[in-house]
Amino acid sequence: MMSVLAILLLAPWFAVLGWIYWRTAPAPFAAARGFDIGALAGAVALAVLGMWAGLQYDPAGHHPIIRQIAAALIAYKGFLLGLGLAWAWRRRTA
């Protein structure tokens, strides 16, 4: 359970950011909504991958909580990277 604590604590904020992304999406046709769904799924995948990478971090001489902190920070940055790239791509092609 402790290994998923980092992502569980960020899940509400990810939901808020995902909702904002979804609501600001000008989607006049179904292909645009498909892109948005893929972008949100990709952002979640980057967050999960970041959480996993952060949990692998094991510095010598540091408190064990540093793994949870690293996992949360990397997951958050991965989610923002995914949404930011999708938002920029969507704005460029609109």
C-alpha cells in the first residue's frame, strides 16, 4: 500500500488538471475528442511510470520517505509534461 501512496495523494489534483484540460478543449469533431482521451491516458501513463521510477530511487544515508517524495515529484512532472505537450500540440493544430 505504501508504494501507491504517492499517486493516491496526487490523484485528486490530477483529476482537476484533467478536467481543466478537457473543458478547455475545442472539440468540434470526434477525432479531437479521441486525441484528448489519448492525451489524458498518456499523461496518466507518464505519471505511473514516473511513480515507478521514483520508487526505484534508493539513495544511501537518506530517510526511506525520500522514495515517496521522489515518486510524487516525478509522477507530477510526468503528468504535467503529458498534458502540456498535448495542449501545445492541440493549440498548434487548431
